[in-house]
Amino acid sequence: MTAVETFAAEHPAFGRPTPVPSAREAIQDAIGAGLLDEVMARIDDGTLQLTGDGGFIPEMIKAVLERGLAAELSAHLGYDKGDPIGRYLPNSRTGSTPKTVHSEVGSIGLDVPRDRDGTFEPRLVPKGGRRIGGLDEMIISLYAGGMTVRDIRHHLARTIGTDLSPDTISKITDAVLEEVKAWQSRPLDPIYPVIYLDAIVVKVKDGAAVRNKAAHIAVGIDLDGIKHVLGIWVQTSEGAKFWATVLAELRNRGVQDALIVCCDGLSGFPEAIEATWPAAIVQTCTVHLIRAAMRFVSYADRKKVAAALKPIYTAPSVEAAETALLDFAAGDLGRKYPAAVATWENAWERFIPFLEFPPEVRRIIYTTNAIESLNYQLRKIIKNRGHFPSDEAVVKLLWLAIRDIEDKRARERAKEAGKSANQRTAPGRLVEGAVTQGWRGALGALLIAFPDRLTTHIN
């Protein structure tokens, strides 16, 4: 039995992991022992700063990293620094190499030890690595929040004293592109009873010019009533050709059928839907229709016109809705605003499917509000940008923004865990993973309306 084995036998606790205090406990112990009194006094009188060049925290991280690197090299070589045995071994220490790494608290200059054979591969600060900690995550979060690459550069230089080139920051955000591609090509369910589609306008560089493009987002409600962002597409061609490409992609990802597709009357979209899913009902969003009609109405008359239009979309049948539209057209407001009447007449065939459903379904397809709420948040994020360098950059930012919004909301909800419902103020999910209110009643009504298309998919 070796000496170590003998010692272990005589001391049963040998080899067991020692409880490691948390960071908070370690700091409290240091404060209690008075070890940080002088540091805190210097911070209070302004002679020592916490972050940035020469700050206490970067210098502390530097000391910890260099000590860790020295320990890694000792393990690699098989002897500790200063041990005379190093003179007799084939590989030994031979000075250090200066290296600057960037972190959440500023830039840190390190002296990385090296060996004569050049075989030392540090894991704490890998070769070629220039960023440590959560700096990459911080940059991606700032980008997802709407800051441009140059904004992020100035922000990091001003707040933590780290100066990264725009190219480096761009490469950090590009690191998520593979994740975006995987998300955009993931398999989908064979059927979504309801799909919403809406768009926001973005400016994208096209050759030497910058032109407006539409970034379209599709949201589907699955059989459990859960909403999912199905994909993001930037318009590369006009009308039906573009929509045919989008819907073919959804079909190729597994969507065999959609019962109702709600949109705002986009050109070419209804025809593309019917070509992809012949039995799908294309429903013009009622709220979009009301807004379109209101464009021709003076501000003073808008409340009156809104009240006069309500009998149309709340009518119990198509016949009753037609009567309500004729009454509106023949009335004073209809004669004053013929363009508002024409808006409803032109969209009539795409509006009336709405009237065939009971209230449970009407409430869900009445508006694309769920996706509009998302688009509202996305517009706030992109409003400060002049333009995007490519379509790919648009999809990247929108995907990051959606993920960032949902993550922030999830953190807020986590803070309120355990509180009673009337004490919670954190917002629910915006879209992804959100539960559709009243879905059980709506699914029952859809099952009656489409028994042959839904029964096979419901367990």
C-alpha cells in the first residue's frame, strides 16, 4: 500500500470534496475579517476605481487568471514554479507572452506563461481567445436590444473601457447565425388550425442603393392553443412569387394543412395559400380592414364611423352583414366617405368567412393582434437603424430580438414566483409559447366545422 493509500485509510474524509462557499459567502467572510477595509476606503475617497483600465476588479481578475494559468502550466510540466527539478526535465518554463483579453469589466492585460516546447495549451484562457466571461453575451444582448455595431463599440469603451473594432463586434453577433438557420429550418407540426401573418418595413442595402423591404413574420397556433413563431422572411421578390416560396418552405418543413390563415390582404398571398393548402380559408384581418377604411375618414368623424361599421363585423350572418354595409353606404357617413365603403366592398369575399364561425373562433381570428404586438416591439428595436447590410442581417436581428424579449419577460416572471396572482405585475409571454385565451371552446367549434381535417390529428 502506498503512503497516500495508507493516509487515506487512516483518514476517511480524505478525498471527499470540501464544501465550497458561495461568492457571496466568500465576500462576506473577507469583509468580516477586515481584508477589504482598505480597498473600500480607497473606493470611497475616489483614489481607486472598480472597473476600467487599472480598476480594482480587472486587476483582481488579472491576478486570478495569471495564478490559474501558472497552475495549469505546473500541471502540464509536472513541477511547480521554482522547483529545482525543472532544470533536469526536457520541457520547462521559459518566460511569458503578453496578451490582452476583453471582459465585462474592461480590458485585462495578462502575462501568459509558456513552455520551451510550445506544447502548453491553456484552457482558462485558450490560445486565440480574446474575450472572457460574459462579454459575448453582453454584446449580443445589446445588439438584440436595438443598438448598432458602432453604438455597442462606443458603449463598451465608455462604460467598461474595452475598445473592440466594429468588425469584431459584427463577428460576435454573426456567431448566432447557425442557430438562426437551425431555428428557421426546424421541423413544424403537420397542422396549425390558425396561422397569422404580418409584416414590418425595413431598409436594406441593395447594391449601391437602400430600399424598403417587408420582413414578414408567421405565427401559428398549434392544436394545444400554443402560439409559435414559425419563421421570418424578407421579401426578395414581388407578390405571389414571394409568397409561393414562403409557403413552399412551410410545407417542406412539415405543415400539411392550415385551417384559417389571417392576414391583411397582402397582394398575391391568398392565391399562394390556396395553391399550397387548397382547403385553407384566407381571412382578412378585421382590424386591418377597419384601419384601412379609417384612412379616408377625418379625425372628427372617426368615432361615428367606427360605431357605424360595428354592425357589419358583429353581424350574426353574411346576409345581416350585407344589410349593415348597405345601410352604412346609404347613410350620411357612407355618402361622405365613399372610399371607406369601397374598402369594405373590395375586401368582402375575404372578410365574410369570418361570419361563418361562432364567437369562440371569431375572437381568435378577428385580429392579428398577437403578431402585431410582437411587431410593435420589433419596430421599437429597429427604429434607430439607418439600414441593414443584408436580408440575412434583418432575420438575425429580429430573431435575436424575439429571443431577448421573451428572456427578459421570463426573468421578470421568475422574480415573482411564489407571489399570489394579484401581486404579480410581470408581463406574460409576448408570442412564443403564449397560450391562446379561450382555445378549448374555439377548438371544439373548429372540430365541428372541419371534422375530417382535425380528427386524425387529435389524440
